[in-house]
Amino acid sequence: MLRVCLCVLLLGVPASAQILQLSAGRSSLLGGTGGEITAFFPESTLSASAGFANGHFVFGASETFKIHGLDVTAGDRVFSYSFDGAGLGVSTRGLFVQRNSRHTSLAVFVGSTGFGYATPFMVTAKSQHGGAGFFLQHHFDNGLLLSSLALIDGGKHTAVQGLSYRSHSLHLAGSGGLLQNQKYFSGEADYQPFQNLNISANHNDFFLADHLTTNSLSGFAGLGHITPQASLLGGQYRMLKTTGASAGASLRIGSITVRSNFYESNHRVLLVHAVQEHFHRWTVSGIVSQLQGQTSYAFGGGYHDNRISLSLDHSVLFFPISGKGFQQTTTVQVSLRLHDTALNFQTNVDPMVHIQYTTYASSYVQGPLAGAAMNSQSHSAGGKFVIGGAVVDEHGQPVEGAAIRLQGGAVVYSDSQGKFFARMKHDKPATLVVLLQEFAAPGRWAITSCPVDAAPGTEVLIRLRREIAP
Amino acid sequence: MKRVLSLLLLQFSFFGLAVSAQTVSPLIVECGKKCRGEFSITNNGLTALAVTVEARSFSLDTQGHATNRPLDSGVELKLEEGSARVPPKGTHTFGYQLKCSAPPCSVALLSSMVVGHAAEGILVRVQLAHTIYICEKQKDCRKKVRAAAGVSVD
């Protein structure tokens, strides 16, 4: 019965929305599969999620709206706040009220707390016990920031105070108190006496399955094309202590960067030498690693444009939880955009040095209230052959925002001078279509004259007439 | 708790910080005599956005205020695209190549945006500038151009 009600909600309510966002995905990092529909109304936003997490059916729904200057969310949401490196996120189901002014931000929550999921494609919560809390943040004009978080989450209590100060060359921050019944302290100092010199130190407490403490001290200096850096890291998780040190330098000459770094942890020494080159939309890197007398080679890189983004990255990360110290990791990221739909795939390395993945798709669709929509593919075909022209009205005045489709799929718009151009891959005439429904220019328009096609290297003239509203 | 932290990290890694309105980045670049670059327009809205790009040369007065004019004859600009449709919550990158025969040159690439389509009313256009300073040498080019114009304010 519950699932039937959810289906009705998912399919029925958004039917009258202006814009719908549909998302679906799967994540091994989060152990869940599911989807979400978000309906954007003129005065509110409604979201509904459903899926499976660790083999169990989970669902969530929320509505967000404004009332008397307050941002209100009713339903499922992650009550998450962070300041100065400290953060807390609790899955909740209830009522949130938030008010932001120039200097002060206040959020209040009342409802129930429990286990939940918050991902780019699904937000759910499972009520387990009652909860309430608030988060207050106030900026003072002298650079001070005061933060205060208080939360009752079943039998767990949180009361954390934070204070930070930022000036031109110095940033100091500290927070402490009780975080879910456990003593907590976090501190951070960042000093930049010159533009090219930075020294920072920090201490953090994390509460995962158990208490994790981390400390770090690092610095870097910019000496022309050369940037030396060094850092000391330490962590303690349960009875396991892990320490590490790294030092190295990078040399940048034009588009080429050469890095050489030394890492030491758990009496193991890792040397990593990398060369990276950027050219236009491409990045190519070659890495040579030396560990305990063994040499290994790896290659990475990426390509980014408006439709597709690919990358294969190799990096060295410090893992204090598993006690493994510095480890080489490889991650893959792929994003593809097709019209208003985005497809994403990304791998992550979890704290236990296991590779996990998350993949999801999201798309925007126009609802019945959306009015005229721009629905055409518009990525440029690219190429060296240019077709250009101008759009004018019945008085010979330029028309800005006229939409013209050229054969091959590209949609171009006229500028403030009424001019437009598109680049074509082939030196042959392309069919020209004026898309009246896609105009960004206000008004109703009719075509007076327009050539059927246009050849590269020629200038076409499109004449329009503004129609009087009936 | 571990799961919640992981979820938050993942959410931030995918979404970054929430911002509103349309944005352009980078705002300013400095180049040598030949310049190849790109800038990105981000549409943080929920409807697609028609963006057109126009180039202008500009000069500065002593207060640092810019006066635009048509592109100088000594500036040769090749835009990869003159317009684009930026999808909701999407980012579009415009590439360009620029040559300046008599440096220094100051060029603004103005991205004009009109949201939606209305049958009646006036055209409301937002313009965001990507500014390019071209000198013989890239280093401190903006500073040199501003100093040459007698700009005393930062």
C-alpha cells in the first residue's frame, strides 16, 4: 500500500509542475540504488525519492517553500552543518526552518532522526527516534565568525561552539564541545606572510565506527617556476597510530609541469615522479613510482569539452584509518551531457583503500506550466568553415536573440547587432531554419524572407516581422 | 555516522558549493602577443539559457572605468562559437584565439544572456565580461595596462 501511494505521489503530483528534474543511479560506496523526482513549482519545490539500500526498500519526500522570509522544508532532509573543518550530518524527517540575513544564519529542526541516504540521485530517511536542534552562525565585521550547533538525536547530544578569525595573512579557527556524546576538538591555523609562502597546521577529530584523530603540518613556497612543498601527517584510529612525511617540488615551464615527491610512512619510502602537460582540452600525464626497489609506470590524462569529460587520475593519499599510510590511488571520472541530460560515472577510494563507484543520470524536462521551452540541441559542430549572417526586422533594425538552426544540429543565436555565425566541418551549403519558438527575443515574430540554405564564406540576411498580439 | 560523512563528501564532490544566478569564469586573463584561451558560462537556473558572445576593445580612465568600443583593427579574434544554449545547471565553455599586432590590447568578451521567451514586454539582458589583457610579455600585463592608463585605485 505504501509503495502504491508513493507511485501515485511520484507520478501524479509533478504532472502540474513547471520544471521536473529526474535522477536515477547506483552507488557501491553508499550501497544503494534508486531515483528521485524533483518538481519545481512557482512557489515551492517538491521532491520524492525511492530505492533500495542494503537490500531494503527506502523512500523519502520533502517540500521546500518560502514563508515570511523563512526557508521552510517539510519532510526528509540531512541536517548537515560544517564549520572550520568540523562537520555533522544527521538524516532527519521533520520540519526545518532557516533564516539568513547579511550577518546571521539560523536553522532550526524538529522531528525524528535515523538512518538515511543523501546522494545526487536519492534522499531518504528512516525514523528511529525523536530529535531537535539548531545551528547559528554570525559574522562580525572585524573578521570573526561565531558558530554554534546544538542537537538532540535520540539519546545522543551534540553541543559544539566554533570561533574563527580571518585577516589578510592569517586564518585561525577552533571548535570544540560534545559531538554525539563524545568530546570533540578541531583547530586550524593558516599563515601566509607573503603571496608565495603558506604554512598551515590542523588537528581534527572524526567519529566513524570509532574515534579518529588526525594532525598535520604543511607548507609550500612559490619560487618563480619552482614550488617546493613539505608536510607531516599523523593519525590515530583505535589503537593504531600512523605517521607520514612528504617532501617534493614541482617545476612549471609553459604548459608542462614536472613533479617529484618523496613519501614516507610505516617505514616505507615511496618516490613518485610525474610529468603532466596541458594543451587545449587535453591533459596527459606520465608517472614513475619507486617503492621498495620496485619501479612501476602509469599513464593518465583527461579530455574536457562541453559534451564529454573524461579523466584517469593517479594520486597519493594518506589513509590513517586502515594504518596503510601513503597509498597510490587511481580514479576514473566520466561525464556526458546530452541535451538536458547528464550522465556521470565516478570511482572513489574509501577510507579502507577499497575502490567504490557511483553512477547516476539526471535530466530536466519541461512541465505543462513551463511555457515556451528551448528544446534543441545546440552544441557547435566545430570546424573551419564559417556560415554567418544577420537578422533584421521590418525596419532594418537588428533582432537580438533570434534562433537559427543549421544543418547538422547546431542552434545559434543572433547578438545585439543581429549577427550570428556557426562553424561547419564541411565546405558545402547547409540548410537554414529559423526557430521562432526558440527565440530569446520577446514578441511574436513571422519570417518575411530567409534563404533555404547558406554556403560557407557567405553572409545571409534573414528578415522578420514583429506581429501584433491579437 | 561513517556513512553520513561519506555521503556528505560525495555530495560536495558532485555538486560543489551552491551558488545562484549565472556566472562567468575566469573573469580576467593576461596573455602574451598570441593568446589561446577559454572561459565558461554556468547556468545555475532551471531553464535553458541562450548566450551570445560579443567582443569589444576597451580603454580605462584614471578611475579604472572602462569605455567599450568596437574591436580595434590590430586585434584578430577567432571565436570557436558566437552563441550557445546552456542547459539547466550546466556549464558551457567558449574557446578563442586572439592576436594583438600592437600590444598592449585590452579586450572584453561580453556574454549576453536572455532567460526564457516572452510574447510581450521588454528584453532583459544580463552581460558578464571575460576580460583579456595582452602585452608583449604576459607577466603583470594587467598592472601595466592600468598603470599606462594612469589608474591610481586598485
